[in-house]
Amino acid sequence: MQRLIVTSATYRQSSRATPELLEKDPENRLLARGPRFRLPAEVVRDNALAIGGLLNPEIGGPSAYPYQPKGIWEELAYGDVFSAQTYEQQHGKNLYRRSMYTVWKRTAPPPALTIFDAPDREKCTARRTRTNTPLQALVLMNDPTYVEAARSLAQRILSEPESSPEARLRSAFRLATARDPQPKEVAVLMATLQEELADYNRDKPDSSKLLAVGESKYKPKLETGELAAWTTVASMILNLDETITKE
């Protein structure tokens, strides 16, 4: 049934709508356009890891303990007679397991998921709410998972045979949005890349600090200023509304 739905012409049609169509059918009850909504919390994270080439596709097994701000579990600890009073972050491939395997403490759910409207699991949820808050942008720009995913995407692009910056930008954009960027979009990304290259080449400590986020290692043969600049541009691409939205 799921395959029938997602391969149907109705489901696969464009989500773009004309003003006339919006006036005639604002709630899309006639199914004249495709669905458009922000990805669920778990998929937002998995999508970024997959684009960066970090996602661990392993199926099954125990819960994973990825990056999490320090002290959250400890703040809600109740003596020493209960389990799961401290959070022990894992390392290696377990950091990049799919979000459905992230350990869940009912009184302290994963903050990076709850910010994107993941239910608290204290009650039955028939339909998730979808919000758009500044905290979501802060997570996408500053959470170690997303900074590391941006760096991994930058390294992935710099390792490709394309020699021109524009070709690399187009490749990164396609990986994130499944379409080619428009000329104006390329111009903005190119301008940002040039600015970041100049900044990071002037300040090597800043580039090293950015590249140190996350536990995965970058290739030492890559120049740190260049990789840091591309990491910033990759972060811009991962932060696009189109990247985290199901069109």
C-alpha cells in the first residue's frame, strides 16, 4: 500500500501551487498538488548524516548514545537507586546510527529531536505538530552532528574529480536538494565561498577550531583553510529550507 501511494501520479506531482489553485482549494482537498512539509525530526538528522556520507545504515541492535549537551540527564537524576542517571556518549560508528535508535529517557528526551517536534512519548500521538522556530536554525548551524555533517560533505566534495569551485558547488547542492542550483543561487554560494576562503586563510586557528568539531577525522592532505571555508558553505546548503523539506 505504501509503495502504491508513493509511486502514484497524485503523490509524485509538484507541490507548487498557483494563486488561483490556492484560492479554489487552499487545503488541497482535491489533491491537485503534491504534499510539502518539513521532514520529521529523526529524518532531519538522518538526512544531514546521509548527505555528508556519515550515516551508519546498520539495522537492529542496542540503543545509540550520540552527541548531547552535557548535564541534561544529571539535572533530572533522582538519587543513586535508579538507572540511567548519567549519559555516556558513545564513539565511532555508533555516533552516526539512524535516529530511531537514539536512546530515549522519558524525563529527558533528546533535545535535538524535541526541538524538531518529536513527541515526548508520554502519551499517544496521532499526528505530530510541525513548528518553525529560531531554535531549529540554531541546532542546524551549531549542533556537533550538523557541523560534522557539513565538514564531511565539504570533504566529500573536495575529494571529487571536479576541479572548478562552481562544479563542486553544483554537486553539493544536488546531493542536498536533488536538483541543480539556479544561477543566482550559485552566485550567492560562490561569493560566500570566496569570503570564507579569505577569512580562514587569514586566521588558521579559527579554521582548526571549526574542523575539530566532531569525532570523525578529516583527510590531513586537505588544506585547513580551504576545508573550513567549504564546511561553512556546506552548512549553508544543509540549512536550506529545501534541504529539510519534503517537496
